[in-house]
Amino acid sequence: MKVLKFGGTSVGSVENMSNVKSIINDGKKKVVVLSAMSGTTNQLVAIAQNIADNKPNEAIEKINKLHETYFITIDKLLQKKGLNEDVKTYVSGVFNFLVECTYKVFSENLENQIVAQGELLSTYMFNSYLKQENISSTLLPALSFMRIDEFKEPEIDHIAKNLQAILNNAEDSLIYITQGFICLNNNDEISNLQRGGSDYTATIIGAAIKAEEVQIWTDIDGMHNNDPRHVDNTKPISNLSFDEAAELAYFGAKILHPQTVTPVRADNIPVRLKNTMNPEAHGTLISSDTSENGIKAIAAKDNITAIKIKSARMLQAHGFLKKVFEIFETYKTSIDMITTSEVAVSLTIDDDRNLDKILAELDKIALIEVDKNQSIVCLVGHSIVNHQDTYKLFQILQDVKIRMISYGGSNNNISLLIDTKHKIKTLQKLNDYLFELVTL
């Protein structure tokens, strides 16, 4: 059995839902994971923010407007009167709940409940649409089996046990529809897997049921070798290894949630990236195959802060680096890049919520320099640090000021830290230098 995930754009219109129906209606059993309709999650986050800001009238205005939008979509999607009325009743119940939320005290738990409604809406609507089209389908509530632990990691054993029990007792169908993104936490409260988490849901389910393959359907022909939003003449990559895909996702490739490949790599379950609007395109296959060497792709991660920590006694000061890392650990702040010299260490973070506290602690043991508005440009490919053509990337040094370079920490990744204002130029230059010269 395969697991197919469709993103918000794929279910964002009646036309696109029809495309999804055509893709999944092939007579084979599968689990289909859906995101919220495009734009819905953003609206729900804005509603939650209005409640947090004690602006209930603004929240209710957004709720009513979104409610109206859903009714328009339902009338276009469902012509059968009984199904149309049933879905409208369900949708109205959801929006009545949202109105009730405007009178409650704001909390993280309330926000999670609000944001979760997007996936509940899209799956109920789409499952009803399949019934109208006489396609065998059953709705599986993700909140009955998806669960994360206290560290926000998926409880795979719990998920596998409960999902299998649900499948065993469910009405026999060719298609099982469930929600991406949403889950319960270790206190049985509604939570989620963060933005892009529907990808992660799909591979968690894939691992739990030992799927034949997981497919991630979006609105682009697979992973591209550079960011098509900023760079001309990018191309889809036909094959990536699990390591390469993980590096690209972590360092800014928006097509994948950073944790997507983690659940499936141990069981060697391939992940295929496909385009809902162009289903015949090959897309990108992510697997354990590492036969192709050289630089395959470039990604960029913004909102990076660089910190230089300088101590004249660094070499003689036993435990200096330990003290530095303990400060970041205390404030639960991960480090992306790190380079060292005899008297200094430079590192980067992408979460600056506790930056002032971190700097105050660091200031006690060293001199500190901080650069904000930085970007990490990441070049990825199997064993690229050993590839004969990798030297060509350093031609970029004559055109762009590089703040840091991370080379050798991973055989599959070379990272450059630059000022964000130079990002687009850097991506285009690297594209010109590398992909006209390197055979992929």
C-alpha cells in the first residue's frame, strides 16, 4: 500500500480536487493525507492572533468571511443535495466552534485547536466529494492515532499499533483519507507537527504501515536544483539520496518539511515528489541510491544570526567550548554552522527568541560580535567534498563576500554564510558556475 500526501494548493480549488481524484482513483489501496485548503491555515493563525490580542470582533469578521468562502466551494464541489447539506452542517459546526473560541482565554492549546480545523475541514469535504463520485473511501481521524511525545517526536510504535487497529475495524475501502499536520501531544491535547507537517505525517504513516512508497504531491515538478522563486533556468532533480534530501530540506528547500525523510529511511521506503498539476512529470525520487556524485542542488535558509565569540585564552582555557555550547543548550537554541580559529569561534543560529539572554551569558566569558540578516547557502550532493568539480564553487569568492564556510563537516554538504542582501545574486552566480559545468 502506498501513502499519498496532497498539499494545500492541491486541494485549494474544485479543479485541483478533481485532479487529485483522478490521480488516486486507480483501483489500488492507499492512504491519502491532506493538508488544509490553501490560505486556510494562514487565516486560522490570524484568527488565533486576534484572540490573543483581545480583538474578538476582528476574529469573528475573519471567521464569517472564511465560512462564506467554504460554502461557495461546497456549492461548486457537491451537487448532490444530501451530501451538500451534510457537509455544510459539518462546516457550520466548525465555524461555530471558532466563534466560541473568541470568548475563551487565549492559550497555546486553544491556538492549536483553532489551527487544526483546516485539515478537519478539507478531509471531510474531500471524502464527501469522493462519495459523490462513487469512489470507495473512508475517513480516518488522525487524532485517533497520530501522537507525539514530550520532545515533540512521533511515537511510531503507538501510531503503528493504533492505526493498524483502526484500519482493521474500518469499512473496507480502496482509499483511506486522513489529516496531515495535526496530532495529539503526550497530554492528549491537540497539537501539530509545525508548518509543512503534512509531509511528515505522510512518512510517519508510511513507516507505521511499512508502505511500498510515500508520494508527496505539490504544485512543482519535484525538487529543483536551485530556488525557482529567485533563479532562472532551474531544473528538477530526478534522484536524491535520503541524506541529500534531508540536507536540502533543513537548509531551506520549501518543498519538504525538514524531518520528512527521517521516519522512512531506516526501512528504505522511497519518497517520490510529484506535481498534482502535471502528474505525468517524473518528479524526484528520494531513496538510498547514492550512485550519482557531485553537486546536485543549492538551497538557502534566511533569518540567520551569526555570532563571533572571541577569547584570547581560548587555546589554554580547558572547557571553553563546553561552556559556550552549554549556554545555547540552556536556552534550547540549536546551532547550524560553526567554525573555529585559535582565538575565536563563529557560529550561526536561526532562532533568535533568546538571543539577548544568550549574549548576556556569552559576554561574561568572551568578546562578542553579532551579525543579523544573514543567509546560509547550502550546496548538496553525494560525497561532494571529494568530487573533482567541487573547486569550481569557490569562484563565487571573487563576486560575493563570504562570512563563513562550513566544509568537511559532512561529505554531502558545503555551506556558505552571506549577507541576505546578496542571496539572490549568490544563488544565480552559483547556478551559472556549477550547473553549466557539473554533470548531474
